[in-house]
Amino acid sequence: MDVTSIREQFPILNQEVNGHPLVYLDSAATSQKPLPVIESLDAYYRQHNSNVHRGVHTLGTRATDQYEGARDKVKNFINASSTEEVIFTRGTTTALNMVAYGYARHQLKEGDEIVLTEMEHHSNIIPWQQAAKYTGAKLKYIPMEADGTITLEAAQSTVTEKTKIVAVTHVSNVLGTINPIKEIAQIAHGHNAVIVVDGAQSVPHMKVDMQDLDCDFYAFSGHKMCAPTGIGVLYGKKSILEEMEPVEFGGEMIDFVDLYDSTWKDLPWKFEGGTPIIAGAIGLGAAIDFLEDIGLEHIIEHEQQLADYAQDKLSTIEGLTIYGPKKRGGLVTFNVDSVHPHDTATVLDAEGIAVRAGHHCAQPLMKWLDVTATARASFYLYNDESDIDRLVEGLQRAKEYFGDVF
């Protein structure tokens, strides 16, 4: 994979921050955007801007074709059975909430179980907490191993005949743990439960196949995969989506409205009330083209090589703790002894190095790790080993600085 030529497609990376060339290591929070995506947004607003589905004029037809064309690209990208199974949302959080409100609240009853893991992002915990409070269902958590992984034996022993929903992340945004989704789906289905997967940290980095994984719901965000902010996807099996209730009403999702009752359109528009995120969907389509031209298989291989390199380099720094398993996705989360991660990130920023510090919207996991916060360096297709070398140099300076202070 030619990282140099790839980087040239990302204009934001060609700048200095605080007098140093920018090293962007925060793609797990949001990725940068390549020229083809930026240009697709510019072309839409300059040449095709119109609402979709509602008009018969030329601009409306163009916009609709591009919007629905993007849905078709998503369908092929994740190997959904049909475009009816691809719902455009604002992002992963919105998609997971749609399932919790539109499906779980109508299906669960007192005594039912929702099974999660302690490594979940808040967006895959709080909606289920609320659904449990509303229905009387019970939350259960699959216990984790010391390295931050879960075993199939632990999943099997946690999921019972009372389990109705298993909600799990594909890749942890803190530990980088890659969970065995296909096998967990088999366990869930063996107990007549549905599986809901948070794919925010997987879809941008690896090929996912809905037919192979056999998930019932799968959610992801565009902004982490080179697309604009404000666009995401909820995949759901058609048979389940047809029975699921909408959570937003009005606008494009209606079929017929009377004074005292209304009916809904067919899938997928049943779940897309109001004016949809047209430009975002078009940008997502452009991002999919960009990623497929490079090849998801090359991206995940490159990132895992960077993660291995980073673990090896960071492990040479005395007093630095790395969290998570050896085999992981493209990120490394760590702490430096006696230095708050916010201070670590501040020193790195002074060197032009962007990392994330905090609880990463995963406070239960921070508690499990027995820390209040961590620093995280996350990698993408535009990073290389020189970025990690800069990170290591910056961390050495942080250690020296705070060693002098204390």
C-alpha cells in the first residue's frame, strides 16, 4: 500500500500544527477526508442541490439518483441482501438508539435479558439501560479476560434462554479488541436472541459481510471511514425491519395520512422521516469508492502492522502501560506513570501530534481497567511508521518534562 500517494489525497494533513508537521493519530474519533469525498460534496451543492424523492424536476431526479445510488454502494460494501436493509441515519449512536426504541421497547418484557460487554461505547450501553428500565428487562455482561478479550465460553455461559438481545462491539474503541462476531451471533441465535453489533470501529478498517456474520442489526458511522460527519447506517434484516416500529414520524416516511391515522412507506424509507442527509450519503458513497479502490484487505493489514510496530516501540518507554490484547485493530491505548493522559496529550499537541485523551465514552471499561482515563493513538490508511516514531519521541519529551516538574 503506497501511503505516500494516499496521504496526498488528504489536504488537511499537509499543514503544520504548533510549528511542527501534523501527525494525526485520532482516526478512531474521526477520520480525515480525501479529495474525492470533498469534491463530491462540492459537486452536489454546486450542481445538483435539491430535495430527494419529492420532485419530478431535473435537479430532484439527479439528487435522488445520487442518494439512492449511495444506498446501493453501501448494500454492496457490506453485502446486505437488498437496499431495503440499508437505513441512512446520523451515525452509529442514532442507529443503535433506533433499535433500542423501535425494536427492543416493543419486544422485551419483564425478566428478559439484554447481554452486553464491559468494553462497549456508551452508545451501546445507555440505550439498553433505558430499554431495560422501560420494559423491566435485565442487563447482563459477558466477563472479560485479563487482556480485554472475551471468550466464546464466557459468551455461551452468559447467554441464556431468557436472553432476547445480545449487543456487542465488533472492535473496541479503547482496547482494539476484535470480537468474534460470527460465533457470538451463532450463540445468540441458538437461544433465539437477536444480535446487535456496533461496527463504528470495524467497517472503516476491514471487510464486513452481513451474510457471513449473520447479524440481525449492524450500525456504523460515515465520519470514521473518510465520509462526512452526520451520516451513518443501520443495517437490519428485512424480516425484522418490517416488524419494527419507526422512531421518527413525518415527511418522507409516510404512505398515507388521514386525520386520525397514518400508514408508512415500505423499507427503507419507513425509517427515514423528514429530509434525509443527502449530501452526507453522497459523500459516503464517494468514500466507499475511495476505500474499495485501495482495498479493505490492504487497509486492515497495514493498520495491524502499525499496531504491532507501535506496541513494540511504546513498550521500550519505561513507566508506560499499554492496555488491550496483542492482536488488535489499528490503535494503541496507554498511560504514562504519574502523568495524566490530558497532560500527555497536551505535550504531544505542542509537538504537532494529535491523540485522544479521556475516558473515550467508555467509563465502565475505564473502571474495569482501574483508571480514570487513558491516552489513545489510532491509525488509518494515511499513517506510517514515521508517525509512530514521532509519537514515541513526543512521549519521551513528555516524560522528561513531567519528570522535571515532579
